[in-house]
Amino acid sequence: MGLFEFLMILISVVIGLALSEILTGAAGMLRDRDSIRFYWIHILFQLGVFVALLQQWWESWNFVDIVEIRFLSVLTLLLPSVILYLIAHLLNPRPMTNANLKEYYYRQAPILWGLAIGGTILGTFVKPLVIGDVVLQVANISGIPMMAICSVLIFSRNHRVHSVLAPLVIIILILDTWLVNPAISAS
């Protein structure tokens, strides 16, 4: 087993647990759909976390060239996946029955968007340093508007602000993956 496979096992386990949280939450909502008051931004946030987890896994291919790594660096590379797990877990109200997802979303929004900004900071500025990449590169540019948007969403309770900026986060996330790193290669 090489270093890359060794790293990917741990990262994949955390990403898998987070995907399980998202999918379990979605299944719970479908099961209790008759008693739940749905909210489109909450559902969009779940979709965004799902995409972000896939993006993390996809971009982990960049670790293939790492020849040596220290324990602190492993923690740094693992933290964004841990943060996404926490977000995925906090997105699911307990109990699911009779949940009002609009109220739940706005109660959780400061924590959720705070975690999102933390993960973005790690992915944009810290991860490149750990793997020996340049911080200011095209692949990291999307992190800057993401941090600004997340900062607004942490403090705003305005429904219109969330209805504009939350979808923008998802659009930036998808464009970042599809335009900047659309394919991975074994060469």
C-alpha cells in the first residue's frame, strides 16, 4: 500500500460517513414527508453538501503525488471532510417527524455557514500549503467569494438574502468542480 492509498482510506471513511448522514436525512424526510414542512433552501443546502463531499473526494486525487506527510498535515487534509460531516449531521433535525425545515434551517444557519466558512478557509488556503501547491491559483479563486457569501449568511436572518446567496454558493461549488478540475488522470 502506498502513501496515497493510506491517506485515501481515512479521507474516504469520513466522506462516506458524511454521505451516509446526508442520505439518511433525505430518506428520513421522504419517510416522514406527510408531517414535515419542507423548505427549499434547506433541501438545497443538503444537495450542496452532497456535491461538496463528492468534490472533496474528487479533488483528493491531487494527493497522489505526495511522497511524505506529517501527522499535522494529515489532520489538516482531513478537517474539511470532518467539517462536512458535522454540517451533514446538523442538517437533519431530530426528531424528523413534524419538523419545520424553514425554522430549523434559520436556527442552524449560523453554525452551518460558520462551519462552511471554516472548511472553505482550510481548503482554499491551508490545503495547498500542506500539499506543496501555490495558494493563489485558479483552483482556489472560488474560495474567496465563498467566504464572503458564507460570512453574510452567518449573520443574516433575512429570507431574501438567503434565497439569493445560498443558491449562489451551490452554483459556485458546481462551477468550481466542473470548470477548474473537470477530469482526473493517471498520468
